[in-house]
Amino acid sequence: MKHRFAALTLVCAGVACAASVSAQSQQATPVQSPAPITTTSTPASAKPATPATTGLQPLTAVGTATTGTATAPAPRDPKTLTNESKSVPTAVDPRTTELSVAYQIGPEDLLDISVWKNVELSRVVPVRPDGKVSLPLVNDIQAAGLTPTELRDRITTKLAEYIPAPEVSVMVREVHSRKVAVVGAVKMPGRYEMKSPMTVLEAIALAQGLSDFASRDRIVVLREVNGKTTEIPFNYRKIGDNGSQQNFFLRPGDIVVVP
């Protein structure tokens, strides 16, 4: 009986202790009341908040916009640029083109002018310094600056006033009007006739070559164009150096100056 009473007493003490602990925990942690819910009306004109950007701009279509924003061109392939630069045509230097026009008569040329079946009117005459020739019946007639065909037509027209249907032929027997000069530090400076198209090196060769003290990189060709004298440089040292200096053709009246 004593044992039961003792056990009951222990059970009652445990229940009382548990109730005391529960009451203390409730006092230590107060219960918070829920926050009141509030509603706010948003005006229709209000705009939604824009999220913060991270530095990346949105992609936009390009083509019809006229806002003045410059659009960078698409990068090009370096190989394409190289090929395009190689395909650029190079301007043709007129100095390297041989004159292809018909020969024009000049002073000091020797002409053979013959009239068919008329020996008295046929002559071998030189062109005077003033560019004219003298013939029977025709007297003085301009020859310099004309081709042989043009001079033949003029003589035929003049002779037609004296004889019926004249047959005239004009031949250039000797060419003395086409000359170039080579002066300066060459072995034989002087004027040389151009019997055929001539280059700078050929003119220097006619002058027996350069002297020992010639400035080979300062040679110039003086050429008169439209009443003005132009200087064309010629570097003797660069001849054959991968085409850096072209051996161009000379024109009648050119002067090669070798300092």
C-alpha cells in the first residue's frame, strides 16, 4: 500500500512539473498577431516597374529605323580584302607606250615627191626648218606636221589646177626630224636620230654609256608637253630591280640629262 502511494505521488509530481515547464515556455515566446492586409489601388496610367539592367542592351532590328543611330558594318574577311587590293587596276604609264600614230613629217626630213609621167614636177626635196617644201607650180607648201598621205592629197589638189588628174606619191627617203639629246656625264653627249622607237637605256648606249662619275640615281628626262617642260626621273641603279624602274620609251625632242 505504501508502494502504490509512493508511485502515485511520483506520477503527480511529474505531471505538475510538465505543466510548469509548458507554462514557462508560453510566457517566454509571445504569440505575434498577423499583420493587417492592406490593398492599394494602382492608377491605369501607371507603368509597371522596369527591372534593373545588367549592362546588356536588348537586340533591335535594323533596316527601317531613322533615329540616326549608326550601325557598324559587318566584319570582312581579311583574305577578301587582300584579293580586292590585288585586283585594283594599275594606271598605265603613257611613257611606256610606244607611239602608234602614223609618222608625221618634220624639219630636215628628206622627201621623194614624184608625179606620174611628169619628170619635171618630180623632186627629192628636204623639209626646211620652217616646215615647208618647195615644188614647181605649187611653190611653198606646208609639210611638217602632216603624214605622207596628207601631204600627197594637198599636192594633188594644188597640181589639179594646172594638169588634169595628177597622180602624186610622197615617200620619206630619210628621217632626220626625230631626235633626242643626251647631255651631261656620258662619254659622247650629243643629239641622236630616232630611226625607230628608242628607250632611255638605248639613248645612253648611243652616247657610249655613262662616265665614271655619273650620278646614276639622279638621271632625268626633260619633255615638253603643251608648252611646259616636265621632268621625268630615271634611276639607272633600279633597272631590273623587280620592275621598280621602267625603261620607258623616249619621244622626239626629249633631253636625257645625266648629272
